[in-house]
Amino acid sequence: MGNEEEETAIMTLQHQDCDECRLNIEIISVNGDLISKQILHGMEKSGEKIAVHVNRKGELLSVMTIKTADVAETLSLDHDLEVKYAEYLKELKTGESLIMMTTEGSNHVGIYKLPPRPLH
């Protein structure tokens, strides 16, 4: 009861009026523990820092971890997104995770921060 600050995803793009972003924030917030565990598992497995890509297809989510060293190659198809991602990566604080979220059948790409979460 004493902790009124919710651990929710933070919208890093200026899309507060975007319905797609609001839905993505809800999805990431509800699934934040699962995503955080996937991040930790990816880092343990690769021994490197990783980025996360979440793809939403209807009710199904797929979470893919990518070595941060490979992100530039992955994003090279979209220069604007590559530049924005690099900017957000610089602003990332210790413990925060940067999540790119896409929706199947849409060209909408959201970039969000997930605050640190305790992993029980």
C-alpha cells in the first residue's frame, strides 16, 4: 500500500495520443516480469548485453532477444528507427531495458523503456 509508484513501461516516443502505443504499454506492463526474465536469460546465455523485440500478433506475443552488437544490422533497413533507437539507448539508465514492439500486419514500431524489476 505504501508504494504508489507503479512499475510500468515508459513511453519514449512522443505518442501519448497513439492508441497503438497505449495498448503496447499495457501489454508490456502486464508481461513485464516475463520480458525481464527473457532479457536475463538472453544475457546469461550470450554473455553480452541484449536488446528485446516484442512482436504482437493478435493475442500472441513473441519475445526475441538480440545482442546489442547486432541491433544496428537489424535496424539498418530503417535509418530513422536506427537513429531513434541509438538515441534512446544512450539515455538508458542502469537496470532499464529498451523494448522495441511491433504489431503483425502494421507498420507501427514503438520503442519503450521497462524500469528495473525484481526477479523472484
